[in-house]
Amino acid sequence: MKIEIKRSARRSLSMELRPDGTLLIRAPLRASTRLIDRFIADHESWVNKRRISHENNPLVGTPSAVFLLGRSYVIHREITTRFRYTLNNEDIVIAGPESQSIEELIIKFYKKEASLYLPDRVAELSEATHFPIESLRITSAKTRWGSCGRQRNIALTWRLMAHHPQVIDYVILHELAHIKHANHGRHFWALLIKWDPAAHQHRKLLKDPQFRIPF
């Protein structure tokens, strides 16, 4: 197996098994060869499992990309002691302990992004529509994008983060409209379309299967 070592001003070791079978080790500038060798040996079982899985069928069971705000990013998995991720134009490096699956790390990634994006966007649209809310809760719901309670408490699933911003806005505005209209009658739709003239189009885009997170 080919091993490539990249040194940089970082504090910890990480590894990534690339599609071509190369094991990439990212290491601090002063990390000794002995330390790197021990790091590789400690994670030998993970490397072997990943290599065998890729050789048998590289596309089954392992997500190869994720969508964030409608954009697709190719996944690169690294082994580190703590969860972290970095994004660039086309790729996302998701890192975490060997004991955590890539699916678990992707969920952590989405939850983190949702916590950074959704509260601010809800606040902006709430102010713009003059419909204040009491609270926002981010959920893991699989079949319900959002909800609005009688006390102006809104809930949104982190799974929305795969979709384009305008589709996320549609869901937020949908729930804000429920503050005034609890049903989906004509008055509800009139208000929603006033805020989002492309509401029906965004509703269809929300059902696009390519943005569905399957776990």
C-alpha cells in the first residue's frame, strides 16, 4: 500500500484512504517517523476494512458526497481523535474517531451547520415578515421538514441543510405563515405566496430525491 505523508502546522495526526488506495497521513511538522508508524499501526484494522470494502464495491454503503445549501461536496474521511470538518470549493474533509461511522460524522456535520445557519435565517425572516417567534428547535425529523406550535414555537429538521437556500426559506416562511393560519387553506397560501411568489416551485424542489439524506 502506498503511503503519502503531508506535514503542516497542525497539532494532530490524521489519515485518509484515497480512492486510488493511497493512505494519506497528515502530520505536524515535527512528528517523528516512529510516531507516524505507530499511528498507522494503531489504525491498521480500519485501513484494511476500508481497503477491502473499496475493492469489493466502492459505491455500496458509503456516501461519496453530501449536499450543503444545494451544493455537492465530495467526501474525504480522516481518522482523528475529535470530530471536525473543513470545506473548500468541491470537497469536504470529515474527520473523527475510528469508532464512528462516516454516516455518524455526516450527521454531526449537518447538525453543526444547521445550528450555525437556521437560527440567524429564521430571525431574519421573522423580522422581515413582522411575525415574531418564541423559540426555534432543531430536530432530527425524517418526514417532517418543520412545524409551528400555538405558542409560536418553530421546529425545523437539520436535514433541510442539504437544500438550496431559497427552499429552506420556503419552509421557514411556511411555518411563519402558520402563526396566523393554522391550516393550509386559501388564506394560508395567499400569505405564503405573498412572501414567496415561487412557493409552489420550491415545494416541488423540496421533494427532489437527490437532496434526501438516507440515514
